[in-house]
Amino acid sequence: MEHPPTVSSNIRAKARQRAEDFLLDQAYFPVSKTVFAQFQTLLERPLPPTDRLRRLLKTTAPWER
């Protein structure tokens, strides 16, 4: 006979699920120091905006319509 779940077992199960979800959202990409430095440079100095990007940024999001 199986016992009904207790409050503490429900809390543990939820906490475990949240921890798994958090860990699955993490991504690890091993790269060399050179590649990482290049990546950081791109983040710090993004390309100039284009007309296409300007149009996109002016577009109303579907959930805001």
C-alpha cells in the first residue's frame, strides 16, 4: 500500500525539479582563451545598427498588440 505524499516530500520534489531546471538552463562551451577574448570584444563593441535592426526595434511585439 502506497502512502499519500507528505507536504515535505512535495516540497523536496518541487525543489529538486527547480534545481534540475536551473542546471539544464546552464550551458558550458569550452573555448580557448583567444576565442573567449574575441567573444568578449564582440560583446563590448557590437556592430553598428542596420536599417533592418532599426525596423525590428520599432515593431510592436505581438503580445503588446
